[in-house]
Amino acid sequence: MANLEELAQVFKALSDPLRLRLLKLLTKQNRCKEFCVGGLAEELGISQPNVSHHLKILKSVGLIKCQKYDGYSYYVVNMDRLEVLLPELKDKLLSASCSGRGGIL
């Protein structure tokens, strides 16, 4: 179960437009194939070190997973993590009490 600090870290990781593009690309491809850094860099038109940096941030909050095959690292969206985070986010944001201090903090 994610607490508010963990949710804030997820929002921070998603605050960069490139990371959102990466996550969207990985989500779209999750059904078909996995991407290596080189494939992501080519698809997004940016350098491999730049892709690696952003993947590291997404991985640090558990939004993506890395799987290694034949010396290459392949990335996929961590759907299990998303399935836990989304309902918790809804619960934390929408269940706040309007009657004073009994809210989420």
C-alpha cells in the first residue's frame, strides 16, 4: 500500500514530458514486445544515455521493470504496480473528509 510520500515520488517521476512519452510508448508496446534502450532512443529520437537516465527514474518508483536477455536489458511497464497505484491514488485523493482535519494528512 502506497503512502502519500510514495505517491508524491510517482508524481515527481511522471512530471517530465519525456518520461510520460516513454511510459506511453512502453504501455503501447507492452502487448507486443519489449524495448531495449537503443530501440527506445531510436523511437523517441533522443540519445541512449538520455533514455537510460529517464528509465532509471521510472524504474526507481516501480513503474517499469527491466528484464535481461542475451546481454541486453529490455523494459516493460510494471502493470502490477500500476494496478495497485491507480486505485490508491483515487482513494487518497477522493476520500478526503470535508469536515475539518479528518482528511488524508
